[in-house]
Amino acid sequence: MRQAYRSSLNKLKGSGLMFQKEVFKELIQKSIGDANITKFSKFSGVNRTYLSKFLNTKLHSPPSPNVIKRIAESSQARVSYEELMEAGGYLEVNINTLLTSQELWILKSCLSWYMQSRKCTDQEASKEMNHLIDKMNKLCDE
């Protein structure tokens, strides 16, 4: 539960399109499921060593969309192509896929109230939001 929450927070924190190694690692782990990496590699046609490097966050750039497609298709619907593409930095994260409509409404209301009460600029509010996300991540570690 905490891992999923953290992934969502980290997705919200990122600005712009970039490869999210930790999120990608979690999605590959979820894709593999109960199988081992060797079986998953054979089934997906993706080199075992290449997958291992992503699992150990040794690579700093994502695989090609074609490789991502093979991973998604082999995951037995545990992860979607879109999730992997977002973590790979190919697609913008859609906040609506991370939060329910009620959670999104609460978040927007809180941010609006916060910005009005502090008379923050958009840039200041964004900086504060990232700081808040870092604090929430630390709480997840405890």
C-alpha cells in the first residue's frame, strides 16, 4: 500500500517528461509477478540482463516503446502499456488516473485554500507542494 502511495506521490511531484527509474522498477516487479526474471524474459522476449538492470535501477534511460509494449503484453494485465510509458517519460502523467474524483477535488480545494491564504504565486505553490510530497514520502518510510 505504501509503495503504491509513494509511486503516486512521486508521479505528482515530477514536472515535465522524464524517466522515473523507481516507478519503472516497481512496474517491472509487478509485471513479473510470481514468475522469476528468467521465465519472464523468455516469455516477453526481453533480455534478462536488460530487465535486471532496470530492477536494480542501473539504467538512466527507459527502454524503447517497443520493449515497453512487450513487457506490458507479457505482464498478464498486471500493468498497462500506458503506466509503463508514463514511467518511461514518454507520456505525461494524467492526475485523473492517480486519484479518484473525490481525492482530486479534495486536493484541488486544499491547494486553492492554501494558495489564497498564503497569497502564493503558482511557482511558490508548486515548490511548497513538492516539499509537502517529500515530507509525506518520509512519513511512508517510518
